[in-house]
Amino acid sequence: MAKSSADDEELRRACEAAIEGTKQSIVMSIRVAKSRGVWGKSGKLGRQMAKPRVLALSVKSKGQRKKAFLRVMKYSSGGVLEPAKMYKLKHLSKVEVITNDPSGCTFTLGFDNLRSQSVAPPQWTMRNTDDRNRLLVCILNICKDVLGRLPKVVGIDIVEMALWAKDNTPVVTTQRSTEDGGPVAETVTESDLKVTVEKELVSQAEEEDMEALLGTYVMGIGEAEAFSERLKRELQALEAANVHAILESEPLVDEVLNGLEAATNIVDDMDEWLGIFNVKLRHMREDIESIETRNNKLEMQSVNNKALIEELDKVIERLRVPSEYAASLTGGSFDEADMLQNIEACEWLAKALRGLEVPNLDPIYANMRAVKEKRAELEKLKATFVRRASDFLRNYFASLVDFMVSDKSYFSQRGQLKRPDHADLRYKCRTYARLLQHLKGLDKNCLGPLRKAYCSSLNLLLRREAREFANELRASTKVSRNPTVWLEGSTGSSQNANTDTSAVSDAYAKMLTIFIPLLVDESSFFAHFMCFEVPALAPPGGAGNDKKSQSNNDDGNDDDDLGIMDIDETDKKTGKNSPDLTALNESLQDLLDGIQEDFYAVVDWAYKIDPLRCISMHGITERYLSGQKADAAGFVRLLLGDLESRVSMQFSRFVDEACHQIERNERNVRQMGVLPYIPRFAALATRMEQYIQGQSRDLVDQAYTKFVSIMFVTLEKIAQQDPKYADILLLENYAAFQNSLYDLANVVPTLAKFYHQASEAYEQACTRHISMIIYYQFERLFQFAKKIEDLMYTITPEEIPFQLGLSKMELRKMLKSSLSGVDKSIAAMYKKLQKNLASEELLPSLWDKCKKEFLDKYESFVQLVAKVYPSENVPGVTEMRGLLASM
């Protein structure tokens, strides 16, 4: 008999290599054939081609817990085993041996956790029943030991399995040596050696109970075939007894059959009667349906005729033009008394036109000849009315403005400033506001010429009012001019610099206070009056208005309220973006264009009187500009922006002229002392700080930056013309700059930056000038020290006294010549410091710096001598400090 693959050690090692790293140990491995198929009626197995596989039982221990697995191995293309599938034995629910297989070597394993239970499980075929029993016994033993339960076994008697396991457990004889040294034979069952048959399927007590039960029969437990034959005979006897009982009940069966036949005949008669009744009912139902159909058609025809008559009456009513409305549309008057009738006629005409459009009219009627003719008639009425109303409004706007322009009392006159008042003009225009809205609804294109006519007429009025007001404003403001030459070198150029010119900026502010709210109101009124679809406007005037501007609306009417109900009121309340905002801005350009020239004239006039007033005007303009947020005041924002640019341009012109005045100092003859533009800049900066309002801080800081940059560059150029006295000129002027701007630098960050720059330049000039004076008096002393310092980089201090010119004798000669009359040398140094200094107040601080610098240099010299010439005596630093203190 061929050796079973379960005993193949090489197969076991190949399986262990395939699952290496899983911490699982192989209990049994055996070769099988895998197939999927069903058993046909012929009893022969029809399956797909069998595939060679290896089934391996493995166990994984984790503490006291054990897990058991069934692994399916397949052969790779290189003949190496590799894992294919893995099943957990805790899910094994059934072991079924295929009974239709004559060999009994085919079985299936059922798991309760498979995803698809409808797919037939694979069938495993062994080489013989011994391999089959060996694998199944091993599976059952593991289930009982590890899981504590057995799966359901179908198609094989578990008792036969137990008997097979008992008979086929091999006995292995091993030898062991006793203490006497002789071998002793010891009998061990295979269950003691291998875990595969370590446990029996049934316990000993269960086996004894089975033997006692089977002992009641004649044959013994070992006669399995005789026992099976006896069971077959007993089964045949039971089946024969059942057949005999059935034959004995034949009279009862005949009686039941007779009753069933009688019932069948009655049912057949009933079915025939029901068929007759069904035919009669079907004929009656068809007659009733025919009658209902004719009645429904008659009722539908009646309802349709009635609805048609009503609809035709509505169409006739819709097509009729009332005579009073036709008269108003074709030849009515546009006087104020007749406007209510004209508005009603417009409303009827708009409603009638909308009623003949497809959304409001049934599409069936839209192509009727009567409807087309009536639509053409209404279009003709609309064109006639729009033309008549447009001609009237153009003439009306022109006549209103001509009447106001011809009356001089509307404008400012000599000695009297007149605030423009358009209350009466707007009141008269409001009378026709509703008419304009209906004209827009009838023909949107007609508003373009009307808007141009209104803008052209009102532009004449606004320009005339602004021109007269600006002329009278300049004439009534009496103030003397401030000099435009602030930083010139002449001495009397700033005598009148403190003249009060606040009336100039007050006049400019008054111009803006009167006209900016007026222009914003006119823009807002125009946007609403001429039916522009724009978002809701901000309150007139914005943040730049004071209490004076509030009196402009003393008529008690809000300019945004036209006294009418907007047709597009819903859209305006929602504030959605208007599609014709661009058209509104173009119209406002026509309405207000040209008025900016009168504002420019006031700015130029104020600049000629006092250029520094540009700072105040810039702040005033910025305040008004930040207050204009309404879309309808777009041109007003442009006007304020142009005014701000104009003011900035004039101020820049002043700054450029002042910078040219500073640069002209460069071409003068040799200059000493403090340059004249240094203190005058301080006066100019003080005055500029007084004029700052609102957002004009940046404008002034830019001017400071340009002024001081030019001043410092010019100072450096003048100092370079005479290098001998350059440091004196620099330190005096930088000191004067700091002294004159000390207070302002504490509050103005820009000037503080230049203050620190001047302080650094002053310190550098002081250091250069003092060093020059010290070296002039003690040149030999410090040149000797410089030579020693240079040599110490290359040789040791002990070698320096042996160098040419640095011997001890040379040191003594140098000390005698330099320090023999040191008090006179120091006095000469003080006189030289005092000689060329124009600013006497700087002398004490400069002399202190000079003494400190000299002591520092002398102390370094003494330290060098002590290191290189330790045996030589040199006057000490303390002695020199006392001598300087006594001077």
C-alpha cells in the first residue's frame, strides 16, 4: 500500500515554509483534489477538472487560548506551495461525505460565515478512505479539544469513525536504556506521539454505553456488515406493514371518491349557470356605458359653449378702448390739473398692452386678426402719447430754468452771498414724476432725450450759481497775503509769516458746505426723478456736512422722497445692482460738468494768498470725500477727488519752490555758522502743524521728507566747498537743526526720524573735528603709538625697542618734545577749538568731548609703553586728568 501523504515530512516542511511568520504550527498536511460539481441522475460524478491542492491543519497558541485553522495550499507555476485560502475551524458547522460517490472518498466542509451560501462549497477528494478518515478524525479531535464542540457529521457513522480510529492507531515501539544499561522495549500508541490522533472521538464511558446497547443484539460490535444487513431487513418489514395498513382502508377510500365525484358534478352545473348570468350582465353593462357616453358629450358641449361665450365677452371687453382715455392719450392737456386723468390713461394703456401679450393672453387668441388689429391700434396710441409727453417735458424743463436764470435775485450779488435754493424747482418737477415712470414703462428709449434735456437745462443753472457764489466769496474775504518765499536766504522774507489767513480756508470750507450737499441732493433727485434703477442712496451730505448744511432742506421735504410710489419699488428696496448705473454716471457728468472750474478758482485763489492753507483745504476735502458713499453721487466723488488732486498739486508746487530756495544757498560765497534755512524750516514746520486737519498728515509728512532731504544734501555740498572748515559747518548746523526741532520731534514721528539722523551726523562731525585738533597738537606722540601698534601684529613687545626709530632713546626724545609743555599744548588745543566756532553755546560740550577723547588716546599710549618699555617712566593718566581739570 502506498504511503499516505499525511506522513510526508517534506510536504509538512513545505507547508510550514509557506506560512512562515504567522506563528502557526502545522498539525497535519495531506494532498487532495479540489472540484466543484453535482451528482447526476446516473449516479456518476460530473464535475469540472480536478485541481491538486494540499489541506493543512494548523494551530496558533496565545497564552492558554488556542485557535485552529484549515489552510488550502496550491502549487505556483514554479511548483512551490503558496497559501490560497484560510478557514477558521470555529466556523465549521458541517462535515458531509458525498453518498453518491461509490468510493466514499469525496466530502465537503460547511462553514457558517461564508458570504454566499447559495454557491456550492468545494468538494475534496482523497486517494482512499483511510486518508479521508484520518483527516476527518483529526478535524473532529481538534474541534473537540480546542472548541469544545463537534460539527454536524452527515453521510458517515461517527461510531464507525471511532472504531476505525481505534483499529488504525499505530503502535510504535521505542527503546530506552535502564540503569543497568540494557535496552527495554516500550509500547507507545501513535496518539501519544502525534497530536493528530491525541484524543478519541468518544470517551471511554460513551464507548462502554454503546457496547452495552449493541450487546442486546445477537451479533457483536465487531460484526458491522451483519449489523447493517439486519437493519435493512427490519426497514423492509416496516415498509411492508405500512402497505398492508393502506390496503385494509380501501372501502373508506372508495366512499371518499364517490363523494368527490358528486361534488364535482354540482360544481360543473354551478359554473354553467354563472357563465349564462355573466353574458347577460355584460350586455347590460355595454348598454349603460353607451348611454353615459352620450350624456357626457352633451354636458361637455354645454359647458364648453358657456365658457366660450364668457371668454369672448372678456376678449371684447379687453379690446374696447374707453373714449375718455383715448381723448387724453391723443389730445389731452398736460397742465397740473389734468395730470391725474393722464396718469389714469397711462395706467390703462400699460395694462391693456400687457393684457394682449402671450403670458397674460391665451396663445390661441394671440394670432386672431381682431387681437392683432387692436394691438396695432394700442401701439399707435402709445407712440402718439409718448411723443406728445416728451415734447412737453423738454420745453417745460427749459422754461423753468430760463425763468430762474433771468431773475438775478436767485444768485449771489455784491455784498450778499446767496445760498442756492431748488425747493420750488423740485416741487414743480415732482408733479410730472409719475408721468416719467409711466413713460419709462411704455417706451424706455424715450427717457434718453428727456434726461439730456433736463441735464442741459439744469447744468446752466448750477454753473451760474457756482460762478456767482465763488466770485462773491472771494470778493468778500479780506486777508493779506503770506509770503511764498519761506526758505530764501534774505533776512526779511518771513516778517509777515504769522499773518492770520484762516479766512481763506474758511471760505473754501463754506464753498464745499454749500455746494457739495446741493450737488449730492441734485444727483439723488435726478436718479429718482429720471427713473434710474439704482440701489438705495445714503442720506444727502454725508459725513462732511455740518449744521449749516441741514438748513438747506428747510422746505420740510426729503429730496429722496418724490411724493410718488415707485413702479420698481421692490427692486429698489432690495438694493440689487442696477443695470443702468453706467448710464446714470454719464448723465450726471452732463448734469454737473463745468462746475469744477469754479472750485478750482477758489483753490488757486487760496494758494496765492497762503500756500500753507493747502494743508487745511486738503483735510477739508478728504473729510467730505470720505462721507460720499451713495452711487448716485458718483460725479460728486470724482469732483472731490479732482479737488484733492488740485490742492495736492498746488502744495507740491509750493514744496518744489521752497526746495529750489534751499538749493540756491549752494551757489553762495563761502558760508560760516548756521545756514539761514535751518531755523526758518523750524518756523515753517510749526506753521504747517497748525494747519493739519483730518487726513492731511500724510501730505505734510511727504513735504517734511522732501524738505529735510534737500536741506541735508545742500548742507553737505556747502561743507565740501571748504574741506578745512567742513566739520565745523556740519556740527553747527546739525546742532541748530536739533535745537530748533526738539519740541516738534517729540510729537511728529517723521521729524523724529530726521532728528535722530541729524544727531548721528552731528556726533560724526564732532568726532572728526576733535580728532583733527588732538593730532595737530600731539602728532609725534600718537604717531609713535601708531608705529608700536602696527608692529605688535608681527613681533613680540620685547623686540619692539630694538627696532629702528623705536628705541628707548627715541621714546625719551619724543616724550620730552611732546609733554615738556603739555599745559601750553592743551591751552593751544582749546584756543584752536574756540577759534573757528561761530556758535559759542557749543564750546563747553565740544571741549568736554575733546578732553575725554584726549584722555582715552593718552591712556592707550600709557598702556602700550608699559607693555613695551616697562622700565621707562611716563606721566600717568591720573596726573594728566588732573592737569586737564585745572585748565
